[in-house]
Amino acid sequence: MFANSTPVHSTQSGLHPDLTFHVQRALDHQWQRPIAEHTRAAFDTAQQFYQAHGGPLILDAGCGTGHSTRQLARCYPRACVLGIDRSADRLSRNHDRTLGAFPDNALRVRADLVDFWRLAHLAGWQPVRHFVLYPNPYPKASQLKRRWHAHPVFPVMVALGGVLTLRSNWQVYVDEFACAINLATGQKPPVEALSLTPESDFISAFERKYFDSGHALWQLECALTSMDIDYA
Ligand SMILES: C[S@@+](CC[C@H](N)C(=O)[O-])C[C@H]1O[C@@H](n2cnc3c(N)ncnc32)[C@H](O)[C@@H]1O
């Protein structure tokens, strides 16, 4: 990747005025969209891998090329790390051929997270860690509902539990996510600026690209308790 990424540009300089409405609506109404067959099949593959491994579960949601999945598998060698992304193109790319074989304790699967998260929750998965690294920001105000925290699947993300780590190069995204977590759980997770240096171990391909492009990077981390959601 090249260091030519432009910072996120948005007419929004603070929380979207409709944020609370959309988060509360998602919390009050269970999302019923049918689950796509291709994600069901991908979930079955992931489930078999996880069951065979048996270790604590780490999710890398929107893993892109899977660089972060690989890094997490190395950092947590006892864990079972699942990288999930809907883009076959991203998943097939290998930017750094010097990295060697994919770790045995990690798997990348192609799936739509909005369905994968619901299947994971239905199956009773309780990840110990859940990484959401540099999600698409959808910075136009009209795109609010496409941001994870204002999406109908948000309560399921939260209900999975575990320590959730969100990183973004758009502070507004992380501030909004913190506000949504507060509405869902009452917690007030701090939003922190990441202090990385050129020597840092960049967790993902986008982190490296944004750092090299001089962007400020933001993180939120919070420990969530898994909750029941009624799908009946
Ligand atoms: C900006 S990239 C970040 C990739 C990676 N986390 C990183 O930091 O390098 C966002 C990724 O989220 C994936 N994504 C967006 N919406 C998704 C969805 N509904 N299901 C699965 N993946 C999704 C995209 O395909 C893309 O690879």
C-alpha cells in the first residue's frame, strides 16, 4: 500500500444528530432480515475450525487482507483467531510474501458480518476479544445507518461480549461508537489517540497506510458482558 490516503472528509464535525434515535431503535427492535445461505456455509466452516481448535476465541471483524488476523494469531498463540471479511478480493491479497504460512491457529472466512455476527450469537459464541479495525467510515451524514454503531446489527455485536477494540482514522466514528456503547450498556469507554511510531508493530494494512499518510488514529476499548437477545 502507498502512503497516499487522504484524511476522512465529512460535513460532520461531531456526533450525528440522529445517532441516538437509530441506536435506540436498534436496541428496541430485533433485526429479522433472513440470513444469506453463503454466510451460513462460511459460518459452518468457521464453527468446525473453532470446535477443532477449542481455544479461546478472537474475532477480527472486517479483516481485509488478514494481516491483522495473522498478527493477532501470533500475539495470542493459544487462541483461535477468526478473520471475517466479505471481500474475496481483499482476502486473496497477500501484500507481504515474507510473512510465511498463515498461522495454524487462525482462519480467514469470506462472509457478511451482519449475518455472521447473528449466527455466532445464536451458536452461543463468546469471544474473549473482538477487533473491529478501521471499518469503512461512511462519512457522509446520509450514510449514518451504514456505520456499525447505527446499524440494526449493533446490539448483536455488543451482545457477543468480550473485550471489544475499535480503531479508526476518523475520531467522529469512534466518538459515536462510544456514545452507542453508552446507550446499550451504560458504560462510558474512553476514546484515545493512538501513539504509534515508524517502529510500531502495525496491527493491520490500513493502520500502516493511514499512519504513513500522516493521519491521527483513534481507539476505543471496552469489556462487554455477553447478553441474551431473543431471536424468536
Ligand atoms: C477499510 S477496510 C479495513 C480492513 C482491515 N481491518 C484493516 O485494518 O486493514 C474495511 C473492511 O471491512 C470489510 N467489510 C465492510 N463491510 C463488511 C461486511 N458487512 N461484512 C464483512 N466485511 C465487511 C471490507 O470488505 C473491508 O475489507
